[in-house]
Amino acid sequence: MTESLMPLPAMAQTSTSVPPAVLLANHLKALKLPTFAREHEKVAFEAAQDRADYPRYLLRLCELERIDRERRMVERRIRMAKFP
């Protein structure tokens, strides 16, 4: 028996003149991943130099995103506390 393949979303099937970097930036903004958007090229370059595999590349980006979110959360809570 052969499994039927699920069709790709319409967005992925159509060729577009919009550069992938622009689409990626737009998606990352919509997903509220500012650190991914800001750091993905630098981390990709570092991963290539270290010959890191794709999961390690994604892991590093996720770590950076989480660290940044935690830092901003602490800053926001300090502002809300209105310390002198």
C-alpha cells in the first residue's frame, strides 16, 4: 500500500517574487520571535563554522530567544514594581 501524501499549503506551492529573507522576517515577526529574527544569520554563520547540525542551530536560536525573553520579563517586572 502507498500512503497518500498530504498536499503542501497553498502558500508553499506557489512561487513568489518575494525574497525568502523578507518572508522569513515577516513570519518571525508574526510569531513574535524577535531574537530569532535578529540573530538567525549570525547563529547560522557560527553553526557553519562549527559544522553544527541543524538541530543544534535551532537549539542555539531557541536558547537565545528564551534568555532574551527572561531578561525582558525581569526588566518589565522591575519597572512595574516602581522601585525608587
